[in-house]
Amino acid sequence: MRSLVIGGAGFIGSHLVERLVARGPVTVVDDLSVGRREFLARAAAAGSVELVVCDARDVDALALHASGQDVVFHLSANPEARRGLVDTRLDLEQGTLATYAALEASRRARVTRFVFASSGTVYGETDQACAEGDLGQLPISLYGASKLAGEALVSAFCHCFDISATIVRFGNVVGPRATHGAIYDFLHKLARDPSELEVLGDGAQSKPYLHVDDCVLGLMFALDRGAPPFDVFNLAPDGATTVRTIAEACVRASPSPKATIRYLGGERGWRGDVPRSRMRADKLRRLGFSLALTSDEAVLRAVSEVAREVFGAPEGPS
Ligand SMILES: NC(=O)c1ccc[n+]([C@@H]2O[C@H](COP(=O)([O-])OP(=O)(O)OC[C@H]3O[C@@H](n4cnc5c(N)ncnc54)[C@H](O)[C@@H]3O)[C@@H](O)[C@H]2O)c1
């Protein structure tokens, strides 16, 4: 299987590429705005990986590199929902238009399999644990809006052209090589100021977290089991982890475990942030896929993995 991974030098993408090389050659398109060449080192040591540095909105370039591929994975996006508050065009450009470009390039190159990395933000703000059909509330961030717009484009391309697509809506993904997110932010803040950790919101925000290894396994499972021409899956644990739990775990994993945590207050981290979200992944479970780690387990494992990246390996007993 020949694969094109758009955004493949990023956090999730680089882990995905490590799995995909076992199935055949992989071409990665990434502008390296967030992703890094070195994230692909392990995959390149294991198989054929070509990195093409270009903009994911360039349809002609994408079509060129999509030609001859069996599947296109579209993972590039604005990595941080809150950036949409300062640049309202960002998610339109890096989300909606980049998704259009990936689909149009696939159509022109006659690639018939497409996988889109979406997010639980499409469910908006609701107390409900959302299954795939629960789109009664609309997104409340520009990032979530671009994901929902992207999903609509994927559906339309599938029904108008010879493309079969699988959309996977992730919970919050954590693990090594993270480029953003609460664990990444907290540990880097602690590296800059070991005495105090400032946390947005009151710490009670809670979301489902999944480890990047589980994320990639789920993505591959969904690729293999998604029904043509268009299928959607949630990929997240049933439970959730609070920001307070994450902050405390980050402090414990840092070289200064006595750092104080200062919560800035308010029920949400920023406008557009959903303070409490839950997802149901029964559909994948019914097909036989289950996550190895709960939300809390994924967080604790990722905290120690990212802490090792930020602070180095902890010293053993002398
Ligand atoms: N990490 C999460 O918790 C999470 C949750 C839900 C959905 N997702 C989605 O999964 C996908 C991957 O997320 P990630 O966490 O690996 O993010 P990431 O930022 O680490 O990876 C995205 C990659 O896309 C590249 N990129 C961005 N804009 C580009 C452009 N215009 N042209 C070419 N390359 C471009 C970046 O350099 C980066 O390598 C994204 O679509 C994201 O929205 C992530």
C-alpha cells in the first residue's frame, strides 16, 4: 500500500508514518511549520519515507504527489484551537481550504481512499456523551467549525466522485513528540519557571484523552474497516481527565515537584473551549477495536514521556 500523509511530519502524523511504512512506501507532505524532519527519523530507518516540504493548500503540488498513491491521509491543520481567536482566517485557510485541496488533489490524481483527521470539537458544547450521529449542537470554536466544514467537503467529494473516505474524530491525543496541548504547555511552563505553574480556567475542565499509539492503531483499524463510500468514527475513551489531574501530574514529573499551581479561574480555558466533553466510541468497539489505555492512563503515560523530552531522563538512585 502506497500512502500520502499530509501533515505527516507532525505529532500524530509521524507516529502514523511509522506504522504505514510496514505496509509500503510513504510520501509525507508537510510545510514544517510545526512538524519536524527529525520526527520522521524512526520511520525512515524502517522503510521508504519521502518528505516533500510544501504547502498543503497547493492543489497542483498535492496532485503531483498524490498520483500513484493508494490512500491519502489528511492530517495538516492549525494545531491550536485558541489561535483562531487572534487570527480568524487561520482555520479557514489551514483547515477548510487545506481539506478542499487534499480532496481535489485526490480526485485529480484518481486516488480512491481518503482518511480525514477530525475532532470531537464538531459536537460543540453539550453535556451528552456524543456518538457519531450526535451533531445536534454546532461547534463553538473556529477550529471546530473548520473540522465540520471539512467533514462536509469529504462527504460531498465521496458522493460526487470516485472517492471512498473514512473520517476519524479524535479526542485529545497525547504522547511523545506532542507539539501542543495541556501536557506540552504545562511542562514547558515548568521548565521556564520551576516555582509556579499558571493554569487557564479553574482546573475542572475535563476531556477524553487518548494515547497517540492508540490513536494510530484506531486510525489504521478505521481505514481497514470503514464502509465505502463514506464512514465516520469516534476515537476516544469513554472517560475523561481533568485539567487539575494533568497539572498535578506535570508538577510531580518535573524536577521541581513543590511548584505551586495557580488557576486563573473561570470554567473554560479560553472562549470557544468546551469545558467538559465526552465521546462514545461504541461504533469502533462493535467492530472489534478497543483502546489499550483509559483517559487517565493515557495522560499519566504521556506526562512521563513528554517530561523526558523536556527535562531529560530522571536520575536513578545513586
Ligand atoms: N492532537 C490532538 O489532540 C488532536 C485532536 C483532534 C484532532 N486532531 C487533528 O489531527 C491532526 C494532526 O494533529 P497533530 O496533533 O499531529 O498536529 P501537528 O500540528 O503536530 O501536525 C500537523 C502537521 O501539519 C503541518 N501543517 C500545518 N499546516 C500546513 C500547511 N499549510 N501545509 C503543510 N503542512 C502543514 C504541520 O507542520 C504539522 O507537522 C490535525 O488535523 C488535528 O486537527 C488532533
